[in-house]
Amino acid sequence: DIVMTQSPDSLAVSLGERATINCKSSQSVLYSSNNKNYLAWFQQKPGQPPNLLISWASTRESGVPDRFSGSGSGTDFTLTISSLQAEDLAVYYCQQYYTDPWTFGQGTKVEIK
Amino acid sequence: QITLKESGPPLVKPTQTLTLTCTFSGFSFSASRVGVGWIRQPPGKALEWLAVIYSNDDERYSPSLKSRLTITKDSSKNQVVLTMTNMDPVDTATYYCARRRGNDPPDSWGQGTLVTVSS
């Protein structure tokens, strides 16, 4: 299985400040034949299912605010929230869908400082 | 509008078999390479993928749980059923179903159903 490791486990950021979450995979999720990274980011608020924010490492889903951005390739990826809003309080997960079994990171909890 | 809804018993006893149903609308298995998968989340813990079934009947399972899981689909009813045998208290979790299109990540999720395993 591909192991996904996120850092940090939790993060306290002031409103309006930048939040950065890292995700590392135990093997590359870059598919050479199409040059795509099979890496997604999800946001999960309490009592709700995960919500897909970003696919292919950097493609924002429709309706996702542009303060959310994804970057990285191969085994190292980053989710950045450029200006944290109160509604961004949540747990964020990375997920690889390069191969079965799909695997998720352990989650990063974003809190207000 | 795409919706998925999980249903099943909220409480099962240890050693029993759990049967969960995902009923969906807004898409169908007639489309090429559509998949419906199951993911669970123990209280306060991370997400764990369990299984997925695709429109071509391809089934994939989590290696660690493969011996306990069976996933089936009923295209005429727009349903996917997951059975998990020999339930244990550590299987207590919210169970989600989610749709996958082609090689994309799961983009639509149900609200989840909490299953508690206790005698």
C-alpha cells in the first residue's frame, strides 16, 4: 500500500493568515504516461462527509474558493490556504488514487489561533 | 444533482455480519468507468478505504480487510451493497459511500451512517 503522511497533525493560524499543510507519499503518485499526479485534498467539517477540494494535485473543484491551492509532484505535496477564514476550520486529508487501495493521510486539523 | 445515501443497522453484535446499502441518484452504472466505493471513519480517526465496484463489475478491496468484505451492485436499482463479516468493536465507525468517475478521485459522498459494534 502507498502510505500517506501529513504534517503537521494540527495547525493554529490567525484569521487572514496563511495555512500550509504537507503530504508525503511513500512512493510516487505521478503517472508518467499522462504526467498527472493522482493526489487529492479533502476538507471535512464536524459531522459532515469529506468534501473534495482539489484533484490532480492542483486542480480546484468547481465552487472551491481560490484561497485554496495545491502544489507538488511525485511524492511531496502541499495544500495552502492563502488567507484563513473562519469557515475553513476543519480537518484536511490528502488521498492518493494512483492505485488500489486508495489511501488517505492521517488528517491535519486547522484551528484558529 | 448527484446524491448517495447509506443505510444499514446502527448496531450490530460482535461476530455478526454487517450489510450496508448505498442508494444513489443523478448518475448510473451505464456510464463508462463509474465506480461506487465504501470508506469508513472510526470516531475521531482518519478515513479508511474499504472497497469499490465499477460499472464493468471490476471489484477492488482493501488488502487488510479483503477476506471479510464483499461488494455487489444492482444497476437496475442504483444500489451498491457492502457486506462485512465477523464484526468487532474496532469496526465501529461511520461508513460512507462515494462515487468515482474514471480515474478521478471520489467526488460525491453520502452523509454516512454510524455503525456501532457492541454486545
